[in-house]
Amino acid sequence: MKGHRFSIFVLILAGLMFAAGCRGGGTAGAAAGPPGPSIKSYADHTFDVRGYVRGMVKGGHNLLIWQDPAVDLSRYHEVQVVGEKKGRWLPVQNRFAYGPFINTFESAFKNALTVKRGSGAGALRVEWAVVACNPGNRAARYLVGMGAGRATGAVVCEVFAPGKTDPVIRVFAKDTASAGGFGGDSAAMLTYIFQQLGFRVGTVLNARIGG
């Protein structure tokens, strides 16, 4: 009887793993449905994650993406990168400065993005913004653990074809951190998070733009 139950458990687990693999393997380059609003549709300091990621599919580790299936991005070989560096969609607060972490993402993203830079008539316009930058709570990480007090960072990246006002690619990437001695250093955690996000978003765009 025990062996029979174990066999059933293995079959169920295998079925779940296969279903998850099918969902992950077949959607990376497609749009799941109509996209949510562009980042510019949100008023300052009012970014809504749930609304923004509507229609997106998993495109990588902690990364969601929507891509217009009607646009052939393989014919573009140049991009102009523009970043929102003032924290326009971040919450208003005076505990710490957003600037260093926004700069960390920008540096990591530009280093990871290997597509040729330029501002010619045929260049894609790549716009990005940091939409979450929360150092969490060190005491909670140390005393409670289990993910409590975690640091969080998130970014949005949108790609526009020449002459178009609606993005042909929308990316949302987010990561968290909660490990470290005595709760870890919050600033170091955020720095690491935005380094990883910059690399991740740049790598995804490299795979989709150009030949």
C-alpha cells in the first residue's frame, strides 16, 4: 500500500513539473494578452505593479516581459538609452537617498547591454525607471528572519520602435534580499539587488534585439 501511494505521488509530481515546464518554455517570447498601461500613464509616485504587469509572461529569473508579436526586433541594431534618474515613480520619503541605487542600476544595465548605442533615425529608444527601492528593516531581518524586513528593488524598462509612442517591449524585474550577519547591511543589499537587475534586464534585451 505504501509503495502504491508513493507511485501515485511521483506521477502527480512529474505531471506538475511537466506542466510548469511547458508554461515556462513556450511563453518567453510571446505576449500572454493585452498589456497594462505604459509607465508614463502613472502619475508621479503612484506606480501600480499589478496593473503594470497585466499581460506579461515570465522572461527570466524574477523578470516579467511583454513583447508585441507584430514587431520584428531582429532588424534593429542600434538603441538609444534614456533613464529616469529622479525617482519619479518611487514613494516620497526622506530616510535615505534613492540616487546612489538608481546610479547603480544604470551602470550595471549599460555595462550588460551589448547592443550598439546611437541616436540615429533607425534606433530603438530604451527607457528605464526604478519603481521600488526599499531597504527593509535590519532589526526584523535579524530578530524575526523568514524573509521579514527584506530589502526590495524593482525596475521597469520599455523599448520603443522609431516614431512609435507605445512600447514594443515592456519589462518588469524585481528582486529581494534578506541574508547577512546581524540582519545584513541594507545599503549593500540594495546595491547588490540593482547590480543584478541591471545585468538581468540588459541580458534579456540583448537576446531580443538585433540578429
